[in-house]
Amino acid sequence: QDAIDRKEKRSETFKTAVHGLDTPALKTEELGRRAPQWVRDNLVTMCMRCKEPFNAITRRRHHCRACGYVVCARCSDYKAGLQYDGNRPNRVCQECFIFLTGHTVLEDREGKHKGILEKGAAEVSSRSLLCSSLQLLDKNGKGSTRGWFVIPQDDPLVLYIYAAPQDVRAHTSIPLLGYQVRDMPQSESRHLFQLVQSRQVFTFVADTGELKQRWMKAMARSAAGITDPEEEEEDGNP
């Protein structure tokens, strides 16, 4: 687990999360005419089209040969001729299939309203009060889960938790209003702090002491209901 964490810290950069993909996405009119640069597998934990989580057995990763997105088998169960590959049929996602062929499909996901968790990490991170990688300890304090944590500007009282900075859906969220932020002594080079409300306790681990202090300040403001980044707690003026 330590080796995995170190690998993630090297590969998951702030730039990746804020600016989205490492490589520019193809414009719509370029689909099929130019080979896309694929989104890296390790940047996503769920299908970039249907948002279902990947796993090693029943839902595996595939790349759309038109747009380069990482998608599941169901969402990439289409074939379309691609001009850059001599018009030979290639695996593509449903959206690219419709665009490239003009055909419609029976399943229509359009019109679905985005739920509270269905906000892409890269999009939310680009307009956030604070975002970074953190670890969330389990209740007994022995295990931890590393994820991408975001407090959005347009939803500043909620902490969104993503498994990876390129996920298109958060796996959970924590309403911060009313929580207390508690500092904890450094333990084995781990920078610990907590969110506490009644019997509910969340324990976080930051990579540095400076990052810990930034998160504690941001969470304390949200917990107090302060939504304006420029607002000072002691300032009573509108």
C-alpha cells in the first residue's frame, strides 16, 4: 500500500486535476480524422461515459479509438470506421458512434439530471476553494484510503471525495456545516487532523504540514457557514 501511495503521489499532479486531461481533447470535427491521445488508465476509476466503477472482473477498462476516453465494455460496444485508420472499423463509445455514423441507439442516457455526486473531479477542481490528495483513515485507524478531495466554489459547504482526480463522479460527500475541525499531533511523519460532529469522526492525513493547515482552515470556514472566500469572520459588513 505504501508503494501504491508513493506511485500515486508521483503520477497524480495538481496540474492534471485542474486542467483535466494531460493531453488536449479532440475537437468534435476531428473525431475519426485524427488519432486521439488516450486518457491514462490510472487516472480514472469509473467509466467516463456511464460513470459505473471499474473492477478487475466484471467491468474492465477499454479505450474509445475516436475520443480516447476510458470506458466500460457496454459503453464501447460499438464499431465505426475511422478515417485516420483507413476507415477500418474500430471500437468506439456510444457518443462517438452516434456522431460518426449518424445512427441512433436504443438506449438513451440524455436527459438524466446530474445528482449531487455526479460532478467531474477535474471540472470541480478547476473552480475549487481547495483540492488535493488526502488519505481518509478507517474507524479503527489502521487502514486508510487515498483519494482526491475537493471543496467547490459553487458548493462551498460540502467536501467531495473522488477515488481519482479524473473521475467523472464523486463516490461520496460530507456536508461540512456544523463540524468542528480538530488538530492532532503528528504521528510517524503523518500530518493528522479530524472533522468531528457528535459521534461522527473523520480522520484525515495530509502529505505535508502546510497542506494540513490549509485544509483545516478551509474546512473550518465551511463548517462555520462562511461561503465567500474574501469574507473575514470578524467582518460584519455585507
